[in-house]
Amino acid sequence: MPQRGSPGRARVLLLEGAADPVSRSRDFARRALASWKWLPEAAEDVLLLVSELVSNASLHGGGAGTLLMHWTPERLRIEVTDGNPAPPVRARAADPGRPGGHGLLIVDRLSRSWGSHPGNGGKCVWLEVSSG
């Protein structure tokens, strides 16, 4: 788990039009977590969650717009914007043997809470994980 540090740290990455937004987002998140002194084991779940939100925005939202990570000693909030105002929908009974359709199930299981809200002609999908 992360070590305690200065409260209220935030990082923003612009993704609109970026090549390979998932890899860029993972690298960005890895650097942010390292600067916040997250242990590598705890960071792996966060990197998976970032990948899922950015992938969903890219596949279903018309492309990711921004990635925001805001860390406090109590929680880490991750937000990804896209251009589709439709809220995310969890796939029905995704076949565990087939690729795809598992993203929001992963988000649901690894985060303490998640949701979405409309904004700027699209939406923001957010999630939170505990910091400690």
C-alpha cells in the first residue's frame, strides 16, 4: 500500500488524439504512483484499472480525452473522459473463456466505488481505490 505523504496530489494527462493511449496512460500512472511511493504490488491493480478505463473510452467512447489521478492519504481517484455521453454498461454474463467484455467487471471488483457523470459533450468515468 502507499505510504503517507502530502495530501491532495493530482496529475492530468491529455489523451485526445494520442497514439496508443493505453500504453501512455499506464506509463503516466506508473510514474505518478512511484512519485507517491506506492509499493509495486499495490500499483499493479491501479495500472490494470487505468488500462480498463482508457480502453473502454477508446473502444466505446469515441476516444479518451483526459486521464486524471488524484491521490490523498485516504484514497486514489481516477477519472477518464471521452466524447460519448452514454453511461458505461456492464456486459451481461461475459463468457470467461472469450476476450473482451470483462472491463467493468474488473473495475467493479478492484475499486471501492465507481460511476460516471455527463460532461463537455461526453462523460467522465471515475473510480476510487483505498490508499491504505
